Amino acid sequence: MKIKAAVVREAHGDFTVEEVDLVEPNPDEILVKLVATGICHTDLAIVEQIMPVPMPMVLGHEGAGVVEKTGANVTGFAPGDHVVLTFNTCGHCGPCHEDHPAYCEQYPLLNFYTRRPDGSATIHDAKGEPLGGAFFYQSSFATYALSQARNTIKVRKDAPLELLGPLGCGLSTGSGTVFNVLKPGPETSVAVFGTGAVGMSALMAAKAMGAGRIVAIDRVESRLELARELGATDTIDTSKQDLAKALEELGGVDHAIDTSGVPKLIAAAVAALKERGTCVLLGASKEQELTLNILPLISGRVIRGVVNGDCDPTLLIPKLVDMYLEGTFPIDKLSAFYSLEDINQAVADSNSGKTIKPILRLASA
Ligand SMILES: [Zn+2]
Ligand SMILES: [Zn+2]
């Protein structure tokens, strides 16, 4: 079928909106008419080739839409269902069985291979040339997507579907890290390094869990203002304050969540940890090496990475939708809408810090 998609054809290139051809769903696939999709830093990391995925490519992995058609083997979904698309997993490896699907052994094949697992392409351009697709088994910078049952999450119909796509990646990454890994209580302090969508969602989750102290760190004052509104008890503006000194004045923190991937900031996060504290790494940047002092780590401090908030998306995404409707996870305050044609503007606004979470509107629900 003919669809519209934003295609990126070369490293560091712009997106071009093209009419392309999406193949029919196979028996294990679901055809979703997309209503909206978030833009995540992982999409942009691929454009910049920080993560090497071959081009040309239809990116996008925070899709939300309505089920149009299901393959013969798909159960549990019907046309008209409202769904959020997320990362895909196999469902039968050790990590999937042990309820850590974000560490699925088939993750690269099912999310980054750019083809179906059988090697066939799902999207072709106007000349009939194959394009990279099936990105996070969705490639949602498009008007329609093919997904599988395991990365398609049904959501309640009274929630505004156009806002929900980012729950599939960025917003579950930050909040899941807090709910599933750090689990702060009233005696716990949590510092969030970088108040983008991932950081803000971590902060909102920390507030929901009743964390005693929540420190937001950024260099953009408007973001820190929003962070205070969303639950930060303290803020550090690194454009004006000395980060290490400010953290020391707070007496250190129990946990740190780094969303920046910047080694200098991660080193500051680790240095600020109290004994038995954990620093979680969620982001990557161009610089990927870090030098640390060993001695402070021996006193029970932990540095670890977390993927997709170590969440089971079938539980976390509906929970976040409920929290949004209850007013405790106000994702509308992070979001700004753009048309598919304005995708390059959306990317520019994300890179400049003007927009925290850009969402492309693709159709009405
Ligand atoms: Zn698996
Ligand atoms: Zn993402």
C-alpha cells in the first residue's frame, strides 16, 4: 500500500517526506494506522551514526495509532483498538521468561535489523528500491506501520492517543528506571542529570514514588522551571553553578540518573553518590570513555546501565496512561506537536532544547 514516510538517506542528512510502498502484513504482523509518533534521541543518534544502522532508512519508534488489520496468527487485537508501539522482543528467551524483556536475546534482530527477521524489506521507495524499515518493528515516521503483537500495547480509548507514543520509549525509559530499578522511598534522594523527556519522566516517577529529595540538573533555565513544577525539590543550573560544589552542598545523593551520556557529567554523578548509591546510565554521546576512581566504588557504589526502563511494556504503558489521566504524569507539559512535513524543524527544536518531546501528528484518531 502507498503511505507517506520521512526517509533519511545519508548520515547527518535531513529527512525527506516521500510516498513509499508498505508491504502487506504477514500472518504475524499488525497493520497500524498511525495517529502520531514521538521523536526520540535514539532516532537522532542513528542520523548522526553514533549508533551504526545502515541507510536509507525510515526511523521512528514511538508510534501510537489504531489497529487497521491483523495477520492470521495474531490474537488479542482487533481493528479499531488504540495502541502504543514499543520495543519488540521474542517472548521465549531467558530474559523474556524472567520478566526482563528489555534484555531480550533477540533485541538487535527484532529492533535494529531494518528488515523482517527473514531478511525481507517492508518498505520500498517510489523507484522500487528497498528502504530500511521495521525499526523497533514499527518505523513510525510514516502514516502506517507494521508491528507484531509483542511490541503493540493496547491502551484505553478515553486517553488522547496523539500524546501517548512517547510512552513506548523515552517516557518508559526514565520512569521505568525509577519504578523498576531504583525504587526510591521517602528517605531517598535522586539526582536527574539532564531534563529532557527521559529525565523529566524519571523525575515524575520519583515524585510519584515519594522520593524525599529530587534534584534536577540542566543548563536550560526554562527546563529547570518545568522540573520544579513537575516535582524537583532542588535544581542546579550548570550554566551558572559549579556542579560538583552544588552537589556537595546538598550532601550528595543516594541515586543518580544520567540521561546525557557525557563522561564529565557521569563522573560528577558518581562522585556525588553516597555509599550504596547507584548511578544509572541511560544516554549515550559521541564521547564513550570514562575514567573513574576505584576506591569510592568499593564502598558499595554501583554504576549500571538500564535499557527501556527494564520494563514490561504491557504493564508500564497502561499504568503511565492511567497516571496521565489522574494528573500525576503530565506528559502534555513536555510535548509539542509538528506535522510530518515539519520533521526537520522538530529535530532542530529538539537539538536546540526548545522542545523537550517533539511529536509528529500523522492522522486523527
Ligand atoms: Zn526474548
Ligand atoms: Zn527511543
